[in-house]
Amino acid sequence: MRTTSARPALQLPTASVDDIRDQFPAMARRHNGVPVAYLDGPGGTQVPSYVANRVSDYLLNHNANTHWKYPTSTETDAMITRARRSLAAFVNGAPDEVAFGLNMTTITFHLARALGRSWGPTDEVLITELDHHGNVAPWRALEKERGVKIVVAKMRAEDGTLDLEDVERKIGPNTRLVAVGAASNALGTIVDIPHVAAMARAQHALVFVDAVHYAPHELVDVRGLGADFVAMSAYKFYGPHVGVLWGKRILLEMLDVPKLAPAPDDAPERLETGTQNHEGIIGAGAAVEWLAMLAGLTSGKPPKLDDKASMRAALEASFVMLHTEGTRLFAQLWNGLGAIKSVTRFGLPAGARRTPTISFRVAGVSCDDVAVALADKGLFVSHGDFYATTIIERLGGWPDGVVRVGCSAYTTAEEITRVLEAVDSLSG
């Protein structure tokens, strides 16, 4: 879902892809004499100058530890607070519900350990076959450490969707938590999280959502999703390598988190073990600000960055723009690959509710060789299993994996044409 707000999205002029690309120094790179096309966004996006400059400014002019009474420390506190406010606008939550960590996987292990301290062999956690193993292994660890029973909901291999009927069958009175991805990083499938959350809520279970692949393409609304916890990675939405966790404040304050006794005990800092990656946090907030300014890039009327309503409205406008362009590019990619006889595509077709991410295989050519051949032509794509190992096994692609192409804010139709021509040349 792109938004559940009744407020109309802010109407701003649409930025062209050239306007967007001008914000990214990486777009100037050439490889083997041709411009590089970064089509590995599902594994990590490039960073605009706005974000890099904010990170650099912090490190060069404000670098300090927190909560001390001298200027650079108080400046650090203020900049982290600003980042929390920006991320709160991004997810439609509150600043004291936003915690930071090394990455989504580490945050999820931390949260799982905190939750699992009160669970045992009579308690169940439901996971799914459609998920990245960052949303599998932390809960599996509770199986080993606490005896918690792990229940697995199936994916439908024929179209790469989550089997919601199987989810409903497997959520029961002993279910303590449902851990589910909002979108598959391997297939682009978008899951009906509000429906899953409603099923969980009927059994008084908590809902943890992995929104890492969802957040770059669909504006997160934690209230509309019906989640208790939502985890993301800023480096998937044009920020640095840092993880973000939103959680309901009442739950964050109740969690039995592993922490040092002198460390803050208030939400959200009680979840942030040790000294954090301050520059990464500030960069994550800057990435959200950049996204909020994106739709109005050519208008000269940026949103008020210190006002949540203004930020949220601007983000809604930007994500409408991104969704429209991503849908168009994905249709070109899906249909073009479908016209190549040697290619097998996986997942839902163009027109379905999904992200602009596709995985495919080329008959008779290993995924490594496909990726190398495309890289030689300046087309940087990812390949393998992307830690979504169960999906790849279910699709029969193990151990070689699949080739993955993802469209980002800076992707052009000409780059998609280059991909299609390069893949076609591999078919002999």
C-alpha cells in the first residue's frame, strides 16, 4: 500500500530522470568505455550528493559522542534527533519509536533475543518461505536457545506469492509472533501485510515486518500495515549502511533487551546497544529528506523538513512519482525478457502489485556468466540467492541462483533496452 492517509498527496512538479541522475555522482562512472547502469538497487542503491554531504559535514564538523555538555556533543544529539524525526515521517510513526542499529539482520537478532527471553517450548513463531533469511535466522535461533517452535508458511512457487490460506491455517493460539516480509527481495512480490496482521491479531500475536525491499518502492505506513515492529535498511533507499527499527513505544519500553545497566532505559535508545554509527544515522535521515524533496526537485519549493505533515505529504508525492516510473520500466523489462526464448522469468507479471524487481535465468548460461557478460557492457546486476535461499530452492535454482535486475529512482528506459539487448545476445 502506498498510503492509507485520506489527505491528498502534495502536488509538486515531477522531476525528470535526468534531474534525479544529476544528484548522483556515481552516474558519471564508465566501464569498458560505456556508462555504468546500476541495476543492483535491491542489493543497495547509490547515494545522492545531498546524503553524502550531510555525512561528510557531520564527520568533519560535528563528530562527537552523545549526551555531553559541549558543542559538538549537543550538535550530535540534535542531528540524531532530526534523523529520528525524518524516519518517523517516513514510516508514519513517532520519533521515540525509531531505533537504529548496524543493519536489519543485526537489529532483528537483537529484537528476537529480547522477545524470546519470555518464550519457551509452548510458544510458536510463524515465518515464511518467501522471506530473506534475515527474517528467518533470528527466529530460528530462538528454536535452539529457548525451544520455541518455528512454524513455516508456504510460498506458491508458481507465481512467487505467499500462500495466505496456509498462513491462516498455521496461526493459532500458541502463536506469539508472525514474522513476514512486506516485499520479496528476490521476486518483488508485495505481501498483503494488513491481511496477515489481522490474522495475527485475531490470535493476539505480535507482527514483525521486514520492509527492507518494500521501503524503497512503497511508502511505509506502520499504522496502516497493522505492524508492531518494522525493520528497514537505509542503504536500500539511497542512504548509508545502517539499519532502522520502528516499534510501538509501549512494546519498546517493555522489551527485555540485552543492555548495559548505565545505558539509557527510555525508548528508543534502550534498544541501541553501545555507541551507534552517528554518521550513518544522520545519513539515513538525510536520505528520507532527499526522498521528500524528490518530487519537487524542479519546483524550488522544498517541504518543511522540521514539519512531519509537510514531510509526509512530500514523501507521498515522491513515492507516487517513483511508483509510476518504476511500473513503466518494469513492464518494459518483463515484456522484453519474455520475448527472449532462452529466458525464464520468475514471479508475478507486469501489472501485478509488485516492486520493479525481476529475477530470471538464461538457459545454458550460468548466472555468474550472465552477470559477468552484462558487467562487461556496463550493466551492473546482482546474482545468486540474495539470502532468500528458500525461494531459490523452491524455484529449482539452487545452487546457481538467479540473475536479478532492479529499477531504482535513477534507472532509465535506455538502460533497460541495453539489458534486453545484452541478455538476447547470450541466447545464441
